[in-house]
Amino acid sequence: MVMGQWHDNDGRTALHLAASNGHEAVARLFLEKGAGLEVKDIDRCTALHLAASKGHEAVARLFLEKEAGLEVKDIDGWTALHHAASNGHEAVARLFLEKGADIEVKNNYGRTALHHAGSNGHEAVVRLFLEEGAGLEVKNDVGSTALHCAASNGHEAVARLFLEKGADIEVKNNYGRTALHHAASNGHEAVPPTVMRQWHDCFLRKGLILR
């Protein structure tokens, strides 16, 4: 058997485990001995997915040097960029973008990496994606933008950043809900003032309220 090709009960090889724990030297050894970068666990995650999820930049860089697939998707349609974004690993996300990762690729639920970064409040990653041209108005399968996701989880700084960059405060998802609806329904006191100011300005422009 090729070194690193045995599987545990989760379908993970030794290379998966080395990647998940950030052991670059061990991962390099397994690759030299023939371990496969394309091998997937029961969740269809490759070793690159796991390195990205845990933020192990050196391991991720090694895998990319060995031509690991950036656009490979796991069982939920997540690429390595989705994993890095969801867990707030800016350096790894930046590496993937430098190597040509598709910033707008969607998972099985229509979510981009920006949706994930916004949903989890990772401001630095959000800022990186916006600098790289990520679409603010891209919607997931239920019609929610990244602003909806940030507001829903009470991430005021990220919501403010989206608004500063021109996110549409009026956009509704498939249920007719705006970001304000999401913030209010989930009881997030911090976000509504930020969003409410934008709503107020919007209504002023439309002549719906008086100064």
C-alpha cells in the first residue's frame, strides 16, 4: 500500500490528518511517497480542504505547488476557498485568490465565499474579497446576499462594511425580507442602528419621509 493511502472511519488518509494538523514536513513526506492529493474522505473533502479549513497556509501552499485542485468541491459543494472564508483564514484565502481561485463559485446552496465570510463575521476576509471584486449583490438559493447573512448573525462591523461599499439596503430575499428584517427577527441590537441609518437615508432620497 502506498504510504498515506490507508483510510480511517471518516475516510481520511494520513495525508488528510497531516494537513488538518498543519504538519507540513509530514505532508511533504507522504507526497514524496506517492500519497494522492485527490483522495477524498466521506465528506468528499481533500487534504487541501482540511488545510484551508484550519488555516494552515504552508501546507496549503505545498499542495498547490503539487497541483492540488482549487475548484474541487466537497459533499456540500464547498471549495477550499469556501472553507478558508468560513473560518476566517485571510492569509489562506489570499493565497487561493493569488493562485486563481474563483471568488464567485457557489456551493450547493448558492453561497459564495463572501456569503460565508459575512455570515461568520470575518471582517478581514470580507474586506479582502471586496478588494478582489466579489459581488455584493450575489444571492444564494433563498435570495439572500452577504449583507443578509451578516445582519442575520449580528455582525455589525461587517454589515457596516458592506453598506460602505454600496450594498443595496433594500434588496429582499425570496421571503421578502431585507437585512433589517433578519437583524430584527434574530434580536441583534447592534446591527439595526447601522442598517436603520441606511434605511432613513434611502427613504429621504425617495421622498417617503421628511427631513
